[in-house]
Amino acid sequence: MFKRFRDPKLAEKIVRHIRRLAPSYTVKICHVCGTHEWTITHFGLRSLLPSTVDVIAGPGCPVCVTPAADIDAAIQLALEGVTITCFGDVLRVPGSELSLLDAKARGGDVRIVYSVGDAVKMAKQETSREFVFFAIGFETTAPSTAIEVLKKPPPNLSFLMAHRLIPPAMELLLGIGDLQIDGFIAPGHVSTIIGMKPYQIFPEAYGMPTVIAGFEPLDVLFAISMVLQQIREETPKLENEYKRAVTPQGNVKAQKLMQKAFTTISTEWRGIGRLPDSGLTLNEEYEKYDARKRYDMPAKKGRDLLPGCQCHLIMIGKMKPNQCKLFMKECTPESPKGPCMVSIEGTCRIWVSSR
């Protein structure tokens, strides 16, 4: 199946079609998915495009947009004796002063898990310890957190909620006055959960061509050509290139689980600011599993950006990694200054790994 979506001859045909569709002026097509950026960079798709078609990366990395204040909260708990369970790519993300890896080096119990289910198993096996699952991710991973919350996890487990929602971030980008966006490529993984309806606002209210795409090279090239076709015909609409995985209604069961477990709230995005209705917190019925309430942790302001770090501009597509003065100088995967160089879905890390 993968070979079909990596066929060089078909790619050549699509690229020729893209070149015919490309206008004489520059258009910028924004994606909001770390996996899309990996595909684009790893397969060198930008080098195939005409000079007037620029594909830019938006805030599609969940670890990257997690504010320093959330990292700081996890670090505080770890240093106070609570066991923090988290995904591996959050371990080295800088907080205001330290990372979770630093906290581990100072004696904190920080453990990498592959799923929230691993955290549940640990809590059941070690009943004398307090566990917190650092719940990071977009709509793709939020349902798995919801399932464990609704199953009523062991009493020694709570959740540090840091889930974020993609459509509000896309809408934010359109409100940035000096940021040119002429079309969106919407993330396939997220769309398998939420379906197509949440994106309808972009062509209808903003006149923005929007195409949901899969993650193979031909998926992305097809999506680019579909956006360019809409631009040429001046007919902005929502299209689904990823029909083999995304349905118009999405995963209704997963949506119901999220609605039962979570409430939508306004929340901070690292280096970007507070976005309305862009995060999830536990519903009142499940507040006893909220780590912030359990450990009486009032909201604190964190330091999202270290001196010179341009992650906030890279995450909204205003800058490419090689335009940052720190890129592969002071900021490297071994010594990251910002989250974009840490996470496997971070644009800077992807650019380094594909060099």
C-alpha cells in the first residue's frame, strides 16, 4: 500500500500538474502537523515545488506548544516525590529553568511511558506511590486519556492535563496581520477523530482553501495540487484527500468519550499566547483526578522562550529553522534551547534529522 503513495512516476505527474497550477505570485500553504513536516522534509518535497509555492509549518507539534508553566508543574511534582509518567519526547523540553530530565537527574522519579495505559499499570502495581500522567497531545491522543479517566483509574493516579485542540490554532494564524496564508493542509491524524465539520469555518468564513491530507509523499503533493486548484478557480472549499482514513463525521465514539470526560477551556500555547476554547480539562465529575487540584497547584507564569530562541516564530510559520541564528549553533538536539529542537514532531528537529 505504501508503495502506491510513494510512486516516483506518479509523483512526477503531480508535480507537473502543480507547476501548471502555480500562479505567477507567491502563495503560502500552511500545514499544522509534525508528521506532514517530516514527510515534506524527509522526501524533499519542497525542492520539487515551483518557486512561487511555499509550504510553511504551523503549530502542529503538541510537545512544542505545551507551555513552560505546564513543564514547570510536572517538574515541581517530580521534585516533591510524585512519580511523573510522560512520553519520551517531552523529557528534554526546557521549562522555565529545568527540564524533566534535569528533575530526574536531581532525584525526581520521572518515567517514560508509551501510553496512558502504562501509567495506569504502574499505579496499580505500586500502590504506595503517587503517580501523575502528563497528558500531552492533540485530539489524536486525547481519547485514550478520556478512556482511562472514565474507567475510574486507581486512586493514586492523577492527570496533569495539557491536551490542545487544532482548529483554534488554525484560526489564530489567520488573525496574525503580517502572516500570509493562502490555504491550509489539515492534519490527517486529528481529522480521523474530529472529522471534517470543525474545518468548515475556514473556507466559509475566511475564504481559505482547506484540504485534509494523509502522510505519504503523494498525499501531500495531491493536497498541494488541490489547494492550488481552488486558488486558481477562486472557489475555496473543504476537501478530503485522506478518504481512506477520514470520514465526514470522524470517530463519533471517540468524540463522545472526550465530551463525557473533558470540558473545553481557553488555555496557553507556548510562545503564542492564550487561545479561546483551545484546551481540555477534566469535567467536574472527574476533578478528583486533576493533578493541579489534588496537589493544590495554582496557575503560575512560566518562561516560554530562552534568550534568542525563535520557536514561537517557527511554530506559526513566520520563520524557517535555518533562519534562526541559534539553529545548529547554540541550539542542537544535544543542547536544545527550545522545544522545536526536542520533539520528534518539532520542525527544527525534523530539519536536523533530514540533513
